[in-house]
Amino acid sequence: MYTSGIDNVTWLQHAWQNRLQSLFLLAVMAGFLALLGWLLWGRDGVVILVSTGLAAMLLNSSISLRLVMLLYQACRYLVIDFGTSKSPK
């Protein structure tokens, strides 16, 4: 079994720091989109750009895999490991 050199408390602290940093980045991006929408189109632009950014963020995880698979004309396949540890000769 692989063990890392980091204890659980430190790992949890880093995990929470990463979550807070990600939340901060998302807030900054939403603020930038709101500012851009306000400068270009006023109040309607804020609503349009922030809602478009939110939709893109929510759909990103499902669309990106499908898009990459489509671009490379790849298909999914199932790999089954039956637990054999013998290597072919």
C-alpha cells in the first residue's frame, strides 16, 4: 500500500485552502463577467454574461470529455481485470 508523507490534519487543511481558492477564483471570474457586461450592455449584459458563465461552468465537466472524444473520433471501451498477476511470456 502506498502511504504519503502527509498526515490527515495537514491534508484536510490543504483541501480546505484549495476549496477556498477555487471559490475565490470563481467569484473573481463572475465579477469580471459582470463588469464586462455592465460596461458593454448595462444591466441586461450583466445578467446575460453571468448566467452564460454559470451555465458554462456547470456544463464543463460533462461536455469537455464528450468534446475531446468526438474531436479524436475515439470511443469508450471496457477494461476488465480478472486479477491475474501472471505476465505473458
